[in-house]
Amino acid sequence: MPAACDSVLEDIEDIVSAQDPKPHDRQFIRKNVFPKVRKRSSQQSTQTDDDPPSDSIIPGVQKIWIRTWGCSHNNSDGEYMAGQLAAYGYKITDNSAEADLWLLNSCTVKNPAEDHFRNSIKKAQEGNKKVVLAGCVPQAQPRQDYLKGLSIIGVQQIDRVVEVVEETIKGHSVRLLGQKKDNGKRLGGARLDLPKIRKNPLIEIISINTGCLNACTYCKTKHARGDLASYPIEELVDRAKQSFQEGVCEIWLTSEDTGAYGRDIGTDLPTLLWKLVEAIPEGAMLRLGMTNPPYILEHLEEMAKILNHPRVYAFLHIPVQSASDSVLMDMKREYCVADFKRVVDFLKEKVPGITIATDIICGFPGETDEDFQETMKLVEQYRFPSLFINQFYPRPGTPAAKMHQVPAAVKKQRTKDLSQLFHSYNPYDHKVGERQRVLVTEESFDSNYYVAHNPFYEQVLVPKDPVLMGKMVEVNIYEAGKHFMKGQPVSDARVYTASITRPLAKGEVSGLTEEFRHAPRNGTNWKGHLSAEIPVNTSFSPWMPLQLPWQQEGSGLKILSVSLALLAVLGMLYYGGMKTEL
């Protein structure tokens, strides 16, 4: 019986009826609930007013370490989860050793990323850390052996991360893997106005949609993110405006396929981009995310106009994966090499200087030497300044994993050959001596420079002068490398400050409402905002008196619904047994 229940009840929402109160109704109901006051015994009165019960667990005061693997969409999810936890009172730490709980946000694109994820789980368990898992790995395959008994927060449930962390700290295992829907229609995911902690306070990552329309035979992400679900234009524009009001000067649009945006809600990517451009202040920039060739083909003229806009980077990431039509067919990529070339050639003509980045998979099942040579010729022809080279790894559960595999040694050699070709040319040598306008947004990995990007999203290293951070300045290019240029600021040039306000401090929570900014946090004056006395030997649950402003679903009524449903099942079994005996 337990096994059967486990296979059906994947999420608490599975047994909650449609007649349950809506989230906003539940919030108002809570305001009229007053916990009953208990009188303390003489033994209890010896305890100081400021100390919680000695054996109680107080969620909201622990330290949490968050590790994210993968794409910018995943990074955005990680920022949202960090923001909600910090807003609730948890301390987000960069020190994994001092953390009480590890939140591991995974990527399922490649085997090595999942291996790192699995090893991190093992390390956390060895260190007696509480663990919550997130991202595409547990969403796609929650029943893997190494995930057993661990809490999981689904990719569309990140607005409930506080609940999952709270219960995990209490010693419970919680799994929320459901999809967000409105009248049966799948939504893009959690709300965009949730609190977040930006990894870089100057850069806002906005997921415009989740999922995609393709069914690539090698892709595991589809199993986790599902079919296309887009956010409304109004919500995306509002999020961008809020970001600029918090000091952001660069916005990244991300998704599994930005080109497919809007097809499920009756709009398209160019319509969204024109609305966003109107909201971008002078001195700020917008960067588009990855788009597959089929969906950008329909909008080439409009996309060229948008990419020529002074506040949009002339940059586009268009994965080709292979230059062999037969391999693309086996991948189910839904385009041919000629389609890819048409997109690239058109944009290069209409958007002078545009940067085209692409991806290539080496050693896909069935790829012949002739197929691979076609890919080498494509790279030689276009000399992509940004090229992501991936050796093929069969992902469990994908059709490609069942295909006839290319020998490992051959895959490795092809990856090496393509890498050597890529490093044989220097795309920026001809730009030495140019005067360029760049936006400074981050620090280099070696901490010796600040990192800026010119209008083509090419990386330019500038002197580490704090005055430059978050500013748009003009520089003279004096050196070029394979992946970067170096620039010296021009003394008489105008400096643009995009921010209409001071950027948030690193680690500061974005997106808090004024109501929540002034609300008491868990772990700070924890007894002061309760109208009840907590008796000794009682676990403290802050969910009763405090309703999170961004909370979409409450937990109390759902737990009651679960309990009633289980009691009903037990009752049916009990009376059924009596009838059998009679």
C-alpha cells in the first residue's frame, strides 16, 4: 500500500480540491486567527523571555549555502530562491562548511554537471548537512536512487522554497514537483515579482518563458522544463522597470528558446522586445538569450531592427549543433544547415559587426567522419568568436541514449580537432586601435580588471577603478586576446550612469514590498510578533502567524485537506473490512 501511495501522490496539490480557498482569500483569513494563550507553569517561568525553548527548532534563523549549476535560467531560479529565504530571515552564506543546509540547484544538460551535483549531495550528507534539491535533475528523474529521502523543490515551485527548507530543517522530506496552471493552462512558472538576491546587483536575469516546442533526441532539459509556457508581456516589462529602479544597468533575457516566446499566448518575441526597449534608460543595455533557428526565421527583419537599437547588444546565440543535415535530422532539430546559414548571413548583412555565438556537439550517434568535416568547414567559414564545443554524452531516458554510439576515442578526438580549429584564429586582432563604448558590470576572475562589454557584447577588460563600475564609458582598445580586448578609458569622454537609483548592495534582497520590509523576520523578535506563549517541548512553527506576501499557496489548509483525505481512505478501508467479515 505505501508503494502505491508513493507512486500516485507526487505533490501535496494532488489531493487538494479546486474548491479550496484562493491564496489571497487565505491571507485575509489568517489575519483573523489568534492563537490561544497558554499560561506558563512556575517551571516554565524560570526561562528568560528572549530565549526559545531549548529543544525547539526555529526555522528562519539557519545559515544556507546555495550552489547552482547550468544556464542563466537556472541562475535566475537560484537568485529567486536565495531572495525568498533571506527575506524570511535565513542567512545566505558563501561558506559551505558553516551552513546548516545546502540548497543544490542542478543542471541536467551534461553528465559531468550531474556528477558534480551527485558528489555534492554525498559531501553534504557526510557533513551532516540538511539538503534541499532543486533544478532540472530531480524534476526530470525524482525517483533516482541517490535522491531517495531528500527534499525536492520543482522548477515551477520555487516560490515555495521557504516551505520546503522549513520542513527539511524540522527533519521532514518534502517534494513539490507540480506544474503551475491557470484554468488548466500551464503557466511560465513562479511569479516574476518574488524577492531575489542578484549574484551581480547590476545584472537582472529575466526568464521570459520556460520549456520549448522542440523534442530534441539528446535533450534531458525538456523532461524537466516541459512544453513552452510564456510570461505575459506586461509582467516582463514590469520586472524590467523594477530592476532599473533598483540600480540594474544590464538585463539578460533567458529561456530554453527565446525565439519561441509568445507562441502559446498569441504574441511573439519582437513584440516583447519593442515593449522592453521603451523601458530601458540611457546607459543601460539589453542582451538576448539563446534562440533556435526555426523560430527566428519568421522574424528576421524585425529582429535585425531590434539588434540595431543602441540599447540592445548586437549579439545572438544561435545553436547549430552540427553542419550535417542527416545528423540534424537524427537530433530532430527541425531545421537544416541552410536555414542556419540564412539566419546568420541575413543578420551579418543587416546588423554590421553582430556577434553570433553557436554550439556544436561532437560525436552525436551516427555522426560520420564526413558529417564532422562539414561542421569543421562551417566553423572555418564563419569563424565564430564565441563557440561552445560539447562532446556528446548520452543522457539516460533520451532517444539518443539508445542510438548506436560513436566510440569514446573518436568523440574525444573530434572535440580536440574542433577546439584546435577554434583556437587557430583571433577574432579581435583587427579591433586594436578602435575607440569603443563599453558598459562596465563585473570584476574579472583574477580580480585584476573590471569586465565591460562593447555594443557587440564582446568582452573588454578595463582598469579596476571603482568609479567605472556600472557606468558606460569610452575606451581605446590597445590589446586583444582570444576571448577579450583591453581598453583604456578616454579622459575627455562622457560617462553615462544608467542607474536611476543606487544599485543594491551585494547580497541585498530585491523586490521586497514595503509591507514586508518592515515586517518582523523569523529569528528576530520571534516571540514578539506572536500572541501566544510557546510551551516547553513544542516545535515552533512560524507559518501560523506570518503569511509571506509573495506566497501563492498556503500550507495549513492543504495539510488539513491531506489529513482529511487520508482519514477518509482509512475509514473506507475499515468499514470495507467490516463488511467483508459480515
